[in-house]
Amino acid sequence: MGNCCSGQTVDNVGDIRTLDHMSLSKRMTASQLALLIKVQANIRGFLTRKRIRSMQYNSGMGGFQVGEDGQIVEDYDN
């Protein structure tokens, strides 16, 4: 194999660097980190709900309105 992947000729400019505990604590406080985790969870939940909703529409299950009694309200004006 040789020195093709581990040598100095490999471009590593876009590599992701992981932060250990010390370097992470220097960049963010605990409350900032908790806020970041909450924002990421909300975004992931939104994307998941969006994906599920699109799958439901594609399978013919979406687009229904549910009334207060839990029954599907049929809207024929569409």
C-alpha cells in the first residue's frame, strides 16, 4: 500500500475535529451546551416529522382534518 493515505500529500483541510472536555469547556458554558442540544433536538424532530408527513401524503394517508371528537372531517370542497 505504501504512503498514499498516511503521508503529507493527503489534503485534510475539511476534516472534522472532535473536541475533548477541556477544549469544549473553553469554548462553551454548560448552559450554552444545553441550549445547543435542545436546538439540535428540535431541528431533528422537525425534520423527522416533515419526513413522516411526506411519506403519509405519498401513501395517501395524509391531508385529513380531525375534529374535536377524534373523527375525520371530510372536506369535499377541495
